[in-house]
Amino acid sequence: MRTSLPRATPRATLALLAATTLSLAATLPASAAGAALAARPAPALLPTPTSVPGTALPTLAGATLPSAPGARVPFVEHEAESARTDGTVLAASRAFTTVAAEASGRRAVRLAAGQHVDIVLARPANALDVRYSVPDGTTSTLAVSADGRAVTSLPLTSRYAWAYGNYPFTNDPADGGPHHVFDDAHALLGRTLPAGTTLRLAATSDGTVVDLADLELVGAPTASPAGFLDARTFGADPTGATDSGAAIQTALDAASARGTGVWLAPGTYAVTRHLVVDQVSLAGAGPWYTTLRGAGVGVYGAASPATSTGVHLSGFTIQGDTTVRDDATSDSGLGGSMGGGSTVDDVWIEHTKVGAWFDGPSSGLTLTHLRVQDTWADGINLHGGVSDTTLRDVFVRGTGDDGVALWSDQRADHGDTVDHVTVSSPVLANGFGLYGGHDNAVTHSVAADTVTQGAGIEIGNRFGSVPLSGTTTASGNLFLRTGGLVPNAPTQIGAVWVWADDAPITGKVVVSDSVLADSSFAGVQVDGSSVTGLSVSRVAVAKAGSSALQLSAAGSGTFSSVVATGLGTVGVEDCASGFVVRRTGLNLGWSSSRCGLPAAGQLVLDQPDGVGFGFQSLGSTTTRTLTITNPGPEPVTVQQVLPPAGFTVTHGCATIAVGGACELGLAFAPTASKNYSGLVTVDSTSPAGPYVVMLTGVGFDPDGDLALGRATTATSQVNDWYGPAKLVDGDAGSGNGYWESDNAAGLPQSATVDLGQTTTVRRVVLSLPPSWGVRDQTITVSADGVPVAGVTSTALRDPAQPDRYTFDSGVDDDAVTLTFPAVEAQHLTFTVSSNTGSAGAQLSEIAVYAH
């Protein structure tokens, strides 16, 4: 069970509000004069101002509370723009695809070769981490000196930065929409530099951007715990010259059998595999001294539904080699299923797809003092029934998706506590995302500088999650410069986003004792179908781009002691949503209301959900028009339009004036019998970033696959991701592109393809992803409700079981071909009554042929 945590008091909330408000002039682009003042060089010899890690707020602001929100970390943070520099302080911006938008505090310093940032140390330090950006396709160095004497040279690279195009993104600049531009470099300095030392960071090439520097006083390497096995005696190589994965795994297995642990001496160990742990400890000399490095490196518990227990990980860094997001791979620093009193402490993770992705069902995991930086997707994701798990004093920065997510996919996450966690600068989505589940809490935590399509915290029924129930709590938190734009909707996201997307929210949602500071748009946003049971109390909205409360859902909520100041528009934005606001206690500063959101540079598309071209005969062309309107407040320049394969742009426009529209001409000319689909990307100067619209069309060939792109239905599906539409998308091989029935519903289950008209059919090809190996399924076929007779197949398992077929990755890439005498039908139904590989029916593709 989750232990009770101290609640932030109203007095503490007001103190945090006051401190945050006072700091806004120095950290936010309120005016040109304010920006100039903030960029003024610090006086000589005085320590460079420090900031609350992950916030760009002066340390004084965070120090006004006895127990400030956010992770308690061992380093001191210096923002580059607060230091002395001869470089250029970037103008603050929140526009997606700008460098400043991804920087801590929305500002950083750009250096030409020879220019520098000087930091006068506020405390002694012997270790340095620098957040930086260099132009894509380049490497460089940052020369580090102390009081004029060379200390070290930090290698800089673009390898682990720069993403382009559409979700889940590429690393090809031709795809447009550049983002995810920062990375970190760190090193021990070889000696302890005393407070007052001037630490110079000097660029050796043009275009180097320095965001911040974390300075730390690191202790000596930790010695091996008594009785632990030394991985080196099993052949592990701390020099990194040879791969140590197999040796460390052998050591872990031996230690587990003996009831002890494995010691990783100081060094860098090359590991290109998942190390699997159960009933064992793995300890390093500290994250500055012991590193596991390599493509595919990770420490994993058992594969769900099994769970590893009694696992204790501590004192090392996991450094991956992931250069682009690939959602078909399992690529996280920590993964699998862990619980039963397992702990992870003082571990640093970077350059993986996900920092830590834990699968349920599991219970009883504690994560403390983690640092997760520079991932391509989530920082931490508790997925599918993770319960009674605690995150405390965890620092997350520069993720490619949610900083911390609790995703109740199929099973409800419950009883989880996220306490004193800091999420800074997630490039995509939310600081914290709570998707379904019950009785979970985010407390005393910080989210800062979300960039696009995300809030400080989102609490919602989304992504097919088990709907919210019980009480979901967000208390004692600071959400700073959060919220953002969603391009196509167009949606302006608030700092706190309560979204009834998949289903109405009927569980209790409590937001209390928190500060929402300098939100890009609304303070609190209630969105979707219906939200009931919302309680917002003792919350301060300090400076918001629009309103204190934005309503676009039915339902009701109670608001008590909510104070707002510095609103950009009105107290409540509500266009007859039907949501009932019950005010109790003292509410100040948000009594006014209106309908309509302010223009924020978003474009409006007349077909944001997609443009369909239907079935098109090979060798012919059809056209469609996409209309793009600009409500303002500034003209928008269209930089480029990138169509997907099979489609072309026939005409467009260069600039869309305020109140004007652009007619974008699109053409579809299929050259092959297949399902064409892809996103057309419109790159522009809109602060929402690239706009993407799905284009679909089917190249129709009467002698080709007649099922391509046709309407499909199923008796059930396991979740929203694995629906029957996957069966006719032309992608038989993807590990994510398949239909699976609801396992809990049992078998038989059926999928039906509507061919659009009565058609002659003689052959069907059923597929599974070829990586799945071997499994048998019993499948019958009916045509317009009549069983198809005379079915033959070389994949028949046993003549005595005429409908049982073997899917074998070694034979026809897991495809099964069924032939039969010609039938005339519009609807073909495939019924699965047994499956040796799953409790549900599974197919990745159904191809239908006349010949």
C-alpha cells in the first residue's frame, strides 16, 4: 500500500506562488527590457546564480520552502544565460522546432568558435554535466578550463540528437520539422575545484549551443559489498574492449543461485544485450565510475506475466547507442517486470529509446535517485498493471515523449506514487501522464518546459487504458511553463489537462496545493466527453497565456481557494460545454468568462483527420484539395510541403495572410496494387510546428489483393492498437501491425472483410508477423455466412483436423495460403477457434484474390 505523504499546506503553496512570481521577470520573456536585464553579465568574482534543477528558477525561489517540490539531486545547476558570456543569448521562444523552445527556461547561449561561457562556482565541484546542442551531422569539443588552466575537453556530437518528420520521427533532415536538438556531455574533472573558481566552457566550432551546466562534488568510488561476486572474474572487461554481456549474465546467474550479488568495478563495460535479473543484486562503484554501454543495453526483469523479485540495482550508468526511435523494438535502460521488494537506486540512464519501461502485473518496486536524460521516447513508463510502486527523487530531462507515464493498458496501474520527481523539457507530450488506473498519485513534483502536444500533467482516459476510478491525486506540485499546442485539432493544452478521451471520467480526480506558473495557455483544462468528480483546491495560477480554466467537456467539478493572477484572457473559457463549476471557499481572479480561444498562431485545416482518395485504378490520377486557414495573429510562411510516397502536390502557396486561406492541391496516381497511406507534412512558421494530415488511397487491380483497404470488423479486439483494420493495411510483417481478439473473451473469435461488392474469390492468404515463430490456429472461412467448402492448404497440420493450420516463420514467412473452388461473396468471415500461441485470435493480414 502507498504510505501517507505530507501534504503541502496552503501557506507553503502561497510561499511558492510568491517566490515563483518574483522570479518570472528574470526567467520569462515578459519584455525586451526584462530579457536584456536577465542576460546582463554577472559581476566579476561573484558566484554565478544557481537555479532550481530543471526549472531555470533562481535557487532562492526554491529555497523559500522547507520542502520544495522536485527531485532532491546531488548537483548544482547553472543556466548558461545567467553566466558571463561573449556568445549570443537566444531569444526566448516556445515555438516547436526552435532551439530555444527545448532549452531549460526557454533560453540558452549560442557560441561561435572561440566564444565561451564563464561560470563562477558557487560550491566545490569535481564533476561536470553540460547540456548542449551542435548542428546536425557534426562533432565538436567543448574546452573546459578552470581559472585559465585547462581541465578537460568534452566531446560533443549530434549523434543522439536531431529528429525530423512525423511521429515516431526519423533522423533524415529532408523530412523537415527539426527538433530534439539537445544532448548531454559529462566528465570527472580530475580534481576538486573550490568555490569561486571560474570554470570556462569554450566552443571549438561554430553553432555550439550551451543550455546549462550541472556541477557536482562526487565522492570516491564505492567498494564492493561484502560477499558479492566480481564480474571481472567471470570475464567481464572494464576497459570496454570486448563485449561483457555474456560474462555479466553468467555472474548474475551464479550470484542469484548463491543468494548474493554482482559487483561491477569502475570501468566501462561493453554490453549489447538485455541482462536479465531475478533474486539478485547488481552494484557498481557509482554512476560516475561504472558504465554499461552499447546498442541494445538494458537490465531487465522477467518477461510479463512473470515478475522478477528481490532485485536490487545501484551505482552505475546505462548508456545506450540509440539514434532514432523504433517502436517495434524493446529498447529501454531498465525493463521487463520487477516487484516483490525490488529497488533501483542511484542509476543514470541515457541514449536509449525509453529510460525505464516496466510491465505489469507487478507490485512493490521502488525507484530512487535516478537520472534519465536524452531518451527518444518516455523517460519512465509503468505499463499494464504496475502497482504499489514508488518513484522518489528521480530527475528526468530531455525525453522524446512523456517524462513519466502510468499507462493502464489492459490492466490498471494502482497504488503508485510519484513523489519529488522533476521532469524538465520533454520534447513531446506531457511532464506526467496518468492514463487510466486507480488510486495513483503525483506529489511534490515539478514539470517544466513542455514543448508540444503536452501538459505539465495529463490525467485521462486515453490510449485504450482501463478507465480511471478510485482517487487520482496531483498535490503539492509545480508546473512551470507547461502546456502547448496540438497542430491539427487545433488544441491549446493547459498546464493541468483532464481529458475524457476514450471514455467519460467518473473516478475522483484531486488537484490540490499546487502552483501553475507561466502556463503557455490555460491553467486547468477539462476536455473530452464528460468529467465528474473533479476537485481543484488551494491552487495558484500565476501568469497564464489564456485563462485559469478552459472547458470543453460536460460534467462538473468543485473549485475551492483557487487564486489566479496575470491571466492572458479571462477567468474561464467555455463555449457551452455544459460543465458545471461549483465554487467554494475563497476564489480570486478568475470570475470572468467568454467563449473562444485566443489566436495563437495555429492554422486550421478543413480535413485535419485525413484526406481519402478511395480506390483508384492503376495508371489513373485523382485529385483532392486541402484548405488551410490562418486565424492569426501573424502571417504564416509555408516553408515546404512533403507528400508521402504515391502522392504529389500540384499547387500551394508561400504565405498565408491573417484571415487568409491556402488551397493545397494533392494528387494520387497509384502504380501498384497496394494500400497507400502516409502523412503529408506542412512545414511552416506556425509555432505549433509541422502540420500532418493522413492521405489514404488504394491502388486497385482486379487481379491483385481485393481486401486491401476494405472495411473490416471483428467480434472483439484486445485494445485500440490491435484492431481489425490492421488486417487490410498491406503490412503483414510489422510486429505492431496485427489484429488480436480480446484474450479474456476466449475463443472462437471472428474477423470479417467487406469487399465492397459481390466478387469472385478463389484464394486467401493469412499472415502473422514473421518474427513470431511457429504456432497453430484452427480457422474456418465463410462467404456471406455460408461455410466455404473444399479448402486446401499446404499448411494443414493434420488431415484429421482439416481446419488447423501451421504458421511457421521458416515457411512462407508465417503465411498460410488457402485455396478453394470459386465463390461469389461480398463478406468473408474468418473464425479462429484455437491458437497454440495465445488465448486470443491473431492475424496480421488477410489478402483475398480472384485467381
